[in-house]
Amino acid sequence: MASPNSTVDAVFDAVAATAPEIRAALPGRRVESGTENASGESVLAGDLYADELLGEAITAVDGVGSFVSEERETAVDAGGAVGSGHDDAYAVAIDPLDGSSNLRSNNAMGTVVGVYDAPLPASGRDLVAAGYVLYGPITTMVVADEAGVREEVVARDADGGVDRSVVEADLSLPGTPTVYGFGGRVPDWPADFRAYARSIEDELKLRYGGAMVGDVNQVLTYGGVFAYPALRSASAGKLRLQFEANPVAYIVERAGGASSDGTGSILDVEPEAVHQRTPLYVGNEALIERLEDALDDG
Ligand code: AHM
Ligand code: MG
């Protein structure tokens, strides 16, 4: 389904065009780069390469005024004021290689993209589109915009160009949930979340791969719940609001599911800093309601 927004389309054209190149470069980039990112985490050569390629491709899009990455301290000015009037430009936020610690063990990882109609840090309510690329056995791209949520397969064609085919034009969460995946160490989970997890374990199958994009894609495919909860050692959890939580919440909500930071929709979390973290819970509405009740009682 074509979106009515040509800038959004151009952003995801750029992301899709870059995906086969990022994927092809991963085998040679499993080593640490020797640097830390803005959140103080060590960065792999693959993170930097993906960040560089996506930065070039996205800042070249007409209508993108600002580009911000999980791997960069500050925003890149791409020309044009963001969110200041009717015909202004968008701010694009990316996590270039989400779950990149999976590179060493050769498991799934992805790229997360949020297109905001406001300067960052912005509210999830300012998203006009969000999506992710999943580097699994197949490279897929899920895009949510005002037209709905679609899944495409992205591959290199015979001429070195990019071949895209829509495999699901109107993606929505299955009504009956099947899988769950929760991050962090169990002893580090607060007692109320631990009790919720116990009740979920009785009903659903554990599917946790350690890359949010891969784990959320399982929830979108089979129904269920993904969480990276508030931890006893870190009340804001691990995942970042602008780069990870807002885009994923937007996608899951557009697909008929729900999101929460523990008290309400992630999209309503007040933005305070570009690299701020938040607990993230997404999945079927009934499971997220149960989560909020469980945390309330805790
Ligand atoms: P990253 O963006 O530095 O890769 O970190 C985010 C990743 C998520 O993909 C995933 O949900 C989480 O970290 C897994 O963390 P853990 O290894 O603590 O389970
Ligand atoms: Mg990440």
C-alpha cells in the first residue's frame, strides 16, 4: 500500500536501498571498534558501518531536516527546520544495528527507524511513520505509517539494485497470543513484574533472541508480549525511547496491539533527552492491560 507521504516513502526507500549492503558487510565486522556510544556501551565495527551508510542515505532525502542516531551524541543537521510550520522537514531517528551483540553469536539483529514531525527529543505522538529492517534468514522490512503496517522482503537483484516485494500488505497482531520474550536477568526483575511473568509462562511459549527487532517480530507474527522491563538495578530499563521504544510502540499499536511503559502508552511518555531510556512492554492489548494491572498492584 503506498503511503500518501512522499518524504516517508523516500526515507524507507533509502533504508531499503541500504539494507543489503549492511547485511553483506556484517560477516567482516564482528569485532569491537574500541569506542563507546552515547549510552556508554561498547560499539562494534558493524554498528559504525551501519550508522555511516544509513546516515548518508537518510540525510540525502529531501524533507529530512535532522538525523539522530543511537550511536551519535548529537543530531546531524540535514537542512530545513523540523516541526516549525506546515511544510517543514522531519527528524529521523535510527538505531542502526539493534541487537548487535548478536553479531558474535550469529543471531538476528535489525535496524530501527522513527520519522518524527518534531525536533528530538520528541513524543511518540509526533511520529508520522516507523519501521525496522530484520536481518534474519531473510531480510525483511516492516513499515508502519498512516496507511497501516506492511512487511516487505528486501533483496539484492541481479543488477546490484534492490528488489522489494510486499509479503503482507496489512499486518495485524493475531488475536490469540502464543509467544513471549522478556529481557534482563530474572533476579533483577521487580517482584510485581516477576509475578506477571510467572502468569504469562503458564500460558505462552518463551521465544527470546536478544535482539528487540527479532523478538518484536515474533510477537507481530504469532501474537504475544515482548518486554524489556524496569529493573531493580535500572528503573528505566535498557531500551531507548527515541530510537527503540517509540518506533516499536508505534508499529505495534498501528498493528492493533498495545504498548506501555508500565503506566500508559509509550507514545505518551514525556520526552526529556535524546538518549533517555524507558521500560518497554508491547503486545496484544489484553496482555498489556494485565501487565499494567500487575504493576499497579505491586
Ligand atoms: P543495542 O541497541 O545496544 O543492541 O541494545 C538493545 C538490545 C535489544 O535489541 C534487546 O532487546 C536488548 O538489548 C537485549 O539486552 P540483553 O542482552 O540485556 O537481554
Ligand atoms: Mg538497540
